[in-house]
Amino acid sequence: MTYLNDLTQRLALGATQLPDEFRQRHASYLLAQQRPDGGFAGREGGSDLYYTGFALRGLAMLGRLYGEPAERAGAFLASRMSGQASVVDLLSLVYGGMLLRMGGVDAFRAADTNWKSAVCSMLNSLRRADGGFAKGAEGAASSTYYSFLVVLCLQLLESQVDEPQRLIAFLRSQEDGEGGFREIRASKRAGTNPTAAAIGLLRILDAVDDATRISTAEFLAEMQTDDGGIRANTRIPIADLLSTFTGLLTLQDLGSESLLDLNAVRRFVRSLEREEGGFHGAEWDPACDVEYTFYGLGCSALLTC
């Protein structure tokens, strides 16, 4: 089972333990955000693959990705299969298609027979000499986060990363001596989200050792703030839902979630929930969108596990 398949099932199972009224309220919010073209947008602009991916993940978690909304979303994904796309958009496209297929909608039924192999070739072209993957074709530096995304996408396309030991060596080079992982080699400090990406990738490659498990768990636990959430790095004093989701998920994966004050995490997540449905991302950010709603739902589901 792929990493994302496992995570999808895990979040969906956790979400079944949430109150029906909670699930219905947030499903209604997500469904109301769907555009006439079947896609979903951010806080401005038209539909795009990135936000559509988060909306589909949220609806799948809540068991509401079926019927007419799913058919419309499938048509939107199919319309975006041609042309150039970033790694983030490709993952959103492929993962969204997988989620829709689970609900009986095949967004890729008209895809060219060579489409899958062409995408894999493009992703592999981002490999760099240090063993990692760059953000884009012109990127010279490998990225912890984008290396994770590339491998996730390859998994969904039923392909494997070549020379995994080189990728493991790159990830080891990104490890900070005080715990956590850096995003790129030039980064001055580790961060919650690149650390989550690194551990996710090391787990896929079956390469998490005890020393990394301990140092990473301690680093992430230190990222919890007084309000209960998890911050992005040591230079940012305020927690956000994205970092809280990735930090909580990673600590669970490491068997170390007890290092967090979980009741404080619950209070933080609830403080960002809107009565009418949806979540905003942080105390300083009152706007609501489908991405942060996914993170709020994801945190809520993980906290039931």
C-alpha cells in the first residue's frame, strides 16, 4: 500500500469517530466551495489543481466524495491533464484521480496510454547529483519537500525511485545536528514541515533509525507553543494548522505523540474552527479556505486515533 493510500484510510477511519454534526458542517462547507467548472479555488483566482486536491482529500476523509460533485471534479481533473504542471500540481492531479476512483469516478479514462510513463520521466528528470530531487527543471538544489512529493507521485503511478540509497544519503545530509531536517542545503535551521517530509520519505524507504527517531521526536515536541499548536520553525513564535498537522502526524508515526500536550493541541485546533464550517490557518489569519480546512479536519481525525 502506498504512503498516501495508507494516510487516506487512516484519516477516514479517524474521521468516523467525529460527531455527525461536525462532519456534516465541514462537508457542507467544502461542497459549497466547488466552482462551476468542477474544481476548487484558493482565496482568490479560479480553480486550480492545488486547492482542488485539498478539497477532494477533505471530502474523501468525510466520506462525501461521490455522486455529482465527484463527477464534476473528475471532469475538471481531466481538463488539466495536458500541458506543463509543477510537481505539486501533478501530485494533486494524480492523488485526486486516485481518490475519485475510490468513489467510482475515473477521471483518467481518456488519458493517452503514454501519459503515466511521460509523467514518471518528467519527475525523474528532477533528480540531482546529490541524490535528491529539485523543485523544478531549472532548480539546481535538491529539496527535502519536493523529494518527498516526487516519491509520493511515483508511488501513485506504480513506479519506484531509482537508487534509493542515494536519496537516503541526501536526506541524511539535510539532518540538523540539533534535531529535525532542513529544506535545502543552504537553509540555516530545521523546520517542522521539511522534517515531516523527511521522516515520511525515510519511512517509505525503510530507513528511520533509532537516533533519528529520538532526535526528531524531541525537535518536533519543542515546536509546540503555549497555545497548543505546532510552529513552523524556531524563528516563528505562532503555531499554524499546517505545521500542527504535519508535526502531529509525524510524531504519531514515530510513536512519540505522548511528547505533546494533546489536550492543548485539541484546544488549538478547535479555536480555528468556524461555526459555519471550515477552518482558518492561524490566530493571525482569519481567512478560511479548503486547504486549511483539510488540515483542521486532518488534525481532528488524528486526535481520535
